Amino acid sequence: MAILNSHLTPRSARERVARRILSSRDTSALLSATDVTPMPSSDEALGRPAVSDGLYDGFSQVDRLPEELYREYDVKRGLRNADGSGVLVGLTKISNVHGYNKVDGAVVPDEGDLVIRGYHLDDLVGQTHGAGRFGYEEIAYLLISGRLPNAAELADFNARIDSRRELPTGYLSLFPRTTESSSIMNVLARSTLLLYAFDENPDDTGAQHEVDVALSLLARLPRIAAIAHEASVSARDGEKLLVPPVRQGYSMAETVLDVLRGAEGFTREEAMMLDVMLMLHAEHGGGNNSTFTCRVLSSSGTDAYSCYAAAMGSLKGPKHGGANAKVGAMIEDVAAHVSRWDDEDELASYLERVAAGEAFDHTGLVYGMGHAVYTKSDPRARLVKRYARKLAATKGCEDKLALIEGIERLSPDIVRATRGTSKPICANIDLYTGFVYSMLGIPADLYTPIFAMARLAGWTAHRMEELYGSGRIIRPAYNSVIEPHEYEPLERR
């Protein structure tokens, strides 16, 4: 595991913890299996002679439609209206993602707000942390049950999660393999599907079973992700694979840090900061790509494991949860090319090059800026900055935080000038996620898996609302614009 903070002790200290050491006889996580048959288009197989051009390039001639057709048929591409707002496809009592108002049919920018089951996110985070307690479990209970728990209900909720922290007997012997070049999000999705085989009634979509599956995944995903990461590190460094012990009575945030740190330990302040991140990622409406994916599959009546695995596949995408990795890389690139981080002219000059596609990855995108709903501000970004300041001071990372705030402050005008638009642009939570996780010593390949662990509570709420509320399979329409053809016999083509 990469050690990202100098105050952490060497990884070898972790072996002093009562951790189970696994060999390749105990788990397939240490077995590297490869496909011995190369892909058809590779030079080692059939290659790409001219006869294959129609197969590999034909779609480009027929699948790309002219823009005017979309306007002619009034197609809501990406389920978005022409003004960028989302197409209304359902009703929900789970959350409200607010970023603008509609006045006389026009979008009017507004300060961002996230309301979960009627409670403002600021209050949910502020009240729990103001009282000095972890808040993710409360927000998870709120999402799943529809109301905040009392003390007894919260204790019962936590006990039920604790009861499912152990992985099933024989599970590790079938554990999906991960390597340095593969994605832990892919492993997490496959591991979730594998749990289907260990469930006596995996296709039961009754409410009691649905809640039990959610509790089981909340309990097990941190250890599954940690084992996937450790297997990758063990294979790379030739070290032993250490399986973290099960800890009773830990919050989700403490569990994540414990399975990653072991003997290195963690502070209360670090665990509370991670708890904030989990709360901020727990839910974000039914229209985001991964949650909508979960709702689409749920509407078909399929099992919970398939739905959550599909949602993870969506979250993995670089346009969704995987964006945080791009943001982190961009920030490091800016830090390396700007000699004086506090010089706004130098910083703005380099950001102009990024926005023009002349620097970083040459896409012209300033990652971490802009959002599909939020216009003036992202409430999650506001909150993470507030809570990250103290940890940044403790870790000696105030200069890096100031650099990121400079990117947030300067980028909107730069992007608008480059694109010739007046559209409001604000920072989204991804601009700060990687910075916080790096301060916590969390490896970059676990950023999105931690997002998935947190979002599971939201996915569960939307799945249950789709199963027991809507009751209809999601089946939108596509208008056909194909041209008719006469069939030609093979010998005449």
C-alpha cells in the first residue's frame, strides 16, 4: 500500500496485528489468470486487414446522426432538456438536488442545496458532528427507513451491520483477482455478484430481504475493497496478503481506515473527516447515472446483487464517480507546472492553457468544475472545504488546499471566456475529494470504491422506491430513422 503521509509507520508494522495471512492455497486473489487467446484485432491474432474495415468502422457511417435530426424529433439527449435541465421521469420522496429555479420556462441559477428525506445535508452533517458522533450510519438508516433513528434503533442498526462483517465461508477461495492494471471497482462489482451465490434466497425481492442484503453489503464492502487492493500490492511487491480482522462496534469510517491502516492506526479526527465524506456521497437524487442504472434494473424485478453491481459499473465511468481520479491528476499537474501557487496570474495563465486544450490531457476540460444540476454552488463542496481546513492544518497541507481553492476561484471566468458562454460554473465535490483522501492516506485506486460504499445506502433507497412505489418497468422510446433496404443475396454484395 502506498504510504501518502509521513507520520504513518512502515507497512511492515501491520504484520504485528492479528491478521490472517493468506497464500494462493487459501484464496484466488493471489492467482493470476490470463486469457491465452488474443483479441481478434490484435497482430497476434487476425489483425486489421482491409476486409475487416466494415466490421470495425462501419458503425461510424450509420450510427452518427446529424444534429438537426435530434432537433427535428425533439429528442431529449441524455434525458436532458434543451436548457440542460433533466427530463422528468418520476417522482421521489428520497431527496431533492436543487441547483436552479425555473421561472417562466427559463432556468434561473440558484445556490445549491441537497435535501435528504426532508433534511438539509448541512443539518445532517452539522448536527451529528456537532454532537461529536459519526453520522453516516444515521443517514444510511434515514435513507433506507425513511426517518431518523432514535438511540435504540441506531444501536440495533449498527449491531445488524456488525453481525454481517465476516465474509462467507469459502468466499475468499473464489475471490476475483485484481492486478495493478485492473480496476478495483470492477473487482467490487464482481465480488458483489459473487455474494449472490452465497445467499439462500438471492432472488427474493421482499422488503425484509432487501434490507438484509443492504446491511450485508454495508458491512462487507470495506473489507472486500481492502482485500482487492492488498492483493494488488502483494502481487506487485511480492509481500504477504494480510486479511484484516473483523472489528465490532466500528463505524463505516473507522472500518475503512482500520482495514487500510492496521497497526498504523488512525486518529479520531481522521475518522470523523472520512465520515463527512461518506455522508456527502451517500445520496444524490435518482437522476444521477449510477442511481438511475439501479432504478432501471430494479424496475425489471431482478435481484439486488445485479442492481448494485450494475450501479458500480456506472459509477466506475470517468464521466461519473471515476472523475475524481482525473481531478487528482489535474491538480498534481497544475502543482507541478505552477511554480508559485499563491501567484494568481501564473495560476490563471496555466489554467487558460488547460481550458484551451494546450496542457494536461489536452481535452480542454478543467476537471472538478461544473455540474449537471448545480449552478452557483455545490453544497457538498462547501461542506467538504469547511471540514477539511482543520485536517489540512494538522497535516501541513494548507498550501495545497489554497491551490485548489485558487483553481475553484479562477476557473469559472477562464472556462466561460474560452468557450464563449455565460453559463454559471461552480466547483463540484470531486475537486476536493482526492485531496481529502490523500490526507487520510487512502490509495487513489480506492477513491471510487469508497464512493460506492457510501452511495450504497442511496442506491438501496431508490431500489426500494422503484420496487414498491413505481411498479412499472422503465421502457423509454427511440424513434427510428433508418432507411429501408432491399435484401441482396450474399453472392451479389
